[in-house]
Amino acid sequence: GNAYLTFAVHRYLSTKGRHVKVIGVDSKTESKARNSKIARDLSIASEVEFVVSKINDFPIQKVDLVIALHACDTATDDALAWAVKSEAKVILVSPCCHHDLNKKIKPQDEESRLIFSNGIMKERFADLLTDSLRAEILKIRGYRADIFEFVSVDHTPRNLMIRAVFTGELGEHTKYESVCAKWQINPYLAELLD
């Protein structure tokens, strides 16, 4: 996209005295051209680089921080999987639309039939379930993970952030497996990390 967050993170960390090397990954050539020009104009092209690639095609490499802002549908999962495989110390993602589980999830009892009888309710339920399971998967993989509202809902309905910090303490599988069994689902992120 427009790399606002990429430039902001670079600026913030640089003002804190950190030597920062940032790589922005986007599948669109025009985004790379636009953002590379901005980096050159700001005289930070040696510190902020942009590449054209799908997230899951970008080479795994050791990193400190992975961020993804409004990566649509399973692109958030691609970013999370890449971060875990790259042993990121910190992960910050703000998911966007969630279609994957919304298509897979089916009512399992009368109570869930009531929720799913209205499409918007099923969609919101699937959004919350998707992000909750993403956080649980990160915990299982050794991250301390939480979800918080980072921007007021007045500004955007996509205002949740998943924050994960690597601790090395592997989380418990039981709750995660129980939820997946109840809804008869296998999240895309789990498929990517298997």
C-alpha cells in the first residue's frame, strides 16, 4: 500500500537511537515504485527498501519486528506465518477482512444458528474467532500474544491489533484444539505453520 506505517515505524525507531533497516513487501509494482521514490526523496533509501513479492514468497530471514496493517483476509496469516518462521521477536498486525473462516464455519447448535441467521452477525463472529485463534496459535508457538483496540471505532471498523512478543514459552494446545473441534475448522494460519 502507501507504506504509512512502514515510514512511521522507521522514523519512530530512528528517533529512539536505533539503527533501522526496514523492508516493505507488497505485491504491487506501483506501490514499490511510489514508496521507493518517497524513501529516496527523504534520503533514507539505504535504510528503507521496498520489494515486490507475495508475503509467503519472500525469503525467510531473521528479523526483530514484523508489522502488517490491514492485510486482507489470509494475507494477515501469511504475514504471521512468515514472522514465526523468521523468528521475529515482536509481531504487530492489524487484520482486515476475514473471509476464510467465515466461509468454513457452520452452526453447531441452536444458539449458533441464532447468531448465524443474520449474515452480519456471522461475519463479526467469524472475525473475532479468527483473530482469537490467531493469537492462540502464536501463544502455542512461544509468543505472549494479546489483542487490543489501537484506533477508535469512530475512525475505522478494522481497529484491532494482534501484538505478540517472543518469550519461548510454548502455550497450551487444549483450548485451541477444543475451539477448532467445536466449530470443525482448521484455521489457515495453522495450515501454514504445520
